[in-house]
Amino acid sequence: MAHEIVEGVHNYTDAKKYIEPSDPLVRERLEWFKDQKLGLMIHWGPYSQLGIVESWALSDADGDWSRHQIDWVDGDMELFKQQYISLNKTFNPIRFMPEQWAKIAREGGFRYLIFTTKHHDGFCMWDTKTTDYKITGPECPFRNNKNADIVRKLFDAFRNEGLGIAAYFSKADWHSEYYWAEGHKHSSFKNRNTTYDTREYPELWNKFVEYTHAQLRELLTDYGRIDILWLDAGWVCPQNNQDLRLHEIIEEIRQTTQPGLIVADRTVGGIYENYITPEQTIPKEPIFVPWESCITLGTSFSFAYGDDYKPLRRVAHLLIDIVAKGGNLALNVGPQPDGRLPRQALKTIAELGNWLKIYGEAIYCTRPYPPYRTGNLAFTGKDGKVYVFYLYMDENETMVDELFIPIELKAKSVSLLGTKQAVSFSNTNNGVKISLPKREGKAPVCDIFVLE
């Protein structure tokens, strides 16, 4: 369950290659980040109308895994691409209510938002001045809506609820004439990279760099406090002859509008991958540098018709597993094309929020505690307390009445979080043995024992 992988880009940087930021403000903000534990990731754009895998189907080289839902063009992918590019003309999410989303997120226990300001297709969800291919563009029917500048409305609403803000931004831009550039020596078959060799056309690449810097400058200057810049499209990197000169724009921003800005230049490594981002997977062992797993609540990052959503038990177990290994969970939801969040997703989010109201003490602001994860047990700690989770895989499991906890700790007290249940315990040479009265009924998500 915890280690499943779906199609796409899933590699993540080896923690051994992590470079600790030299900026003390960034290091300070990373401690804030490690306290948050749960972020709401949202992939949303015109592609939600089709219920496909975001914008990936535009890339011919990624067609094998991204086009299986496209059954209406009889295999004519050039026709599909034309249709896709025109989705901005029909994207009209009139039921989008940013304040409601933010309230749902807060009540669901989320501590920060990660929102797709721009996916690889280049469509901008903010009122950029760099292109008309945007939510407020002249061809988009949503342009005159009071909530048309979706990024601004979302960021403001989530901040008002006390949540942090992460701006997802794709470094690739398949709509830009400076990235997928026509008139150069390439076939009609496109992959996710530039359609030209940046070494042969440095002036064209430089135009793309300037275009990208202008967009980042808008987002990081005109849209309030941004806690995290979450950069996707890891193939856009100096090692692949696609150097965006990130040091120029990031240092400019850190010294002006966003001091202490955390940057996740994911899968690239180096000084601007301030935390590591496994995708749809959880590391088998703890990672002792900042990290965050992005995992979908359904099966897809973007909205999919008839999608199946994970129930509370599964989501809570993912969160516990991740936190015990030192990470954060970015739980992804894809909104519907009309602007609403899917009903099944809302059910799990509400249940998660109710669970965290009782048990969040063992999640938020904690740090990993050895032995971290073993069998059905997970461990976290803070403020002189150790939280020991015993996970029940199924509600029909028999609840434990005796349990040995392998931990190097001499407990002075043991309690069961969220209950007034008496817990008997004894310290041994290699752990703590606890005893409970026999319990009837359905097994909870987990038992959480508090050792002091």
C-alpha cells in the first residue's frame, strides 16, 4: 500500500546528495515546514474538463501511459492536441468558491496549500502579463468572474485561514514559442523537452529564461507571502542543457519580496532542492533531511471521472508512516471542471479532520523517534513525550490488550491518546510492556500510546 507507484515521474533525489541551505532564514523556515506535516496539493486547470492525466498527453513520448483515456479522436493525436490547446475557450469553473476550499482545508487538518499555478501545458491560473494563455485571457469565459484570478483568490483565502502557501510552477512550458519552438529542425513527434538544442540556439533559450523569470517574478512579488516555490519538470535543468539560471531569480526574490523562501527544485538536487519530493511513494526507511511525499487522494493528480478515493484509514496510515519517517504528506485532490471539490474527496477530508482534532497532537510538530517504524508500530516524539502508534489494517481486527514496545526508554507513565482508558505498563531491559482491558467493537484507525 505505502509503496505503490503509478505512471509518471517518480524518482526523487538521494538524501545523501542533499545540500543544506546556507541561508539561516531558509533553514529556519524548513523547521516550520517540518512542523506542518500535512499539505493539500491541488492540480487544476482546463485539462479537468477531459478528466485526463493533466497535460501529459501533449507529449508524444509520454503517450504510452498518458493517453489511454483519450478515446474520442480515433487515434488522431494531432487533432487531440488542437482540441487540448483550445480547452481555455470552454474552461468556466463558475462554482469555484475559494473561501469554501480554504475552510474545508483548515477543518480537514491541512496546514498548507500547494497549487498548480501553471502545469506543463503553459496555461496560467493567474492574471499574468506574459501571455494571453491564461485564466483571465480574452478567450477564457471565466475572465470576468469575480474569482477569475484563481491564484490570487486561493492564496488570499488560504492565508486568511492561517495556512501556508506553496506555488507549484512547471519549469517546462509546452505552449511557449520559446520552448516548443516551431521552425527548427525537429520532427512533429514531441517529447517533454525543448524542440531545439539550446546550445545551437542560445538566443532562443535566453528568451525562454527571461519569460520564466518574468512569470516567477509576478508570482513571488504580486501575490503576497509565498512560503514555498515548488518547481516541477525536473528535466529542465543545467545537466540537461536547460539552465534557467535559477540562482538569479531566486536570490533576487529572497533578497526582496520573499526572504527565507523555501524552494523545491524537485529531482534536480543542488542548492535549490531544499526538500526532497517522492511522488506516489513512501521511502522504506526514514530520511533525515526535509522531505514530502505527494500522494493522490484518488488515483489521479487531476480530476478523473468516476475516480476512486482512499478511505480515512488508508490516508491516516499513509500520514502516520510518512511522519514517523520524518516527512510531510502532500495529499492531492483534483477539483472538478465546474470548480467544486469531488464529493467523495470531501468525505475523506472531513473524516481526516475529525480524526486529527483528537489525535493531531501525535502528528503535528513532532520528529521521528527510533525505531521509527517496525511491523504495525510507528513512533514520533516531541516535548519529552513519545507517541507510539499501533496501526489496525482492518476494522475487523481484534484490538490489542497486550503489547510489547521495543524502545530505549524507561517510561514513567503511559496513556492512550483520545481516551480515559487505563493502561498498565512495565519497563523491561529492551522496551515497555503494556496491558489493557479487553475491548469490543470495531478496531479504530490505530491506538496511540503516549509514553513519558
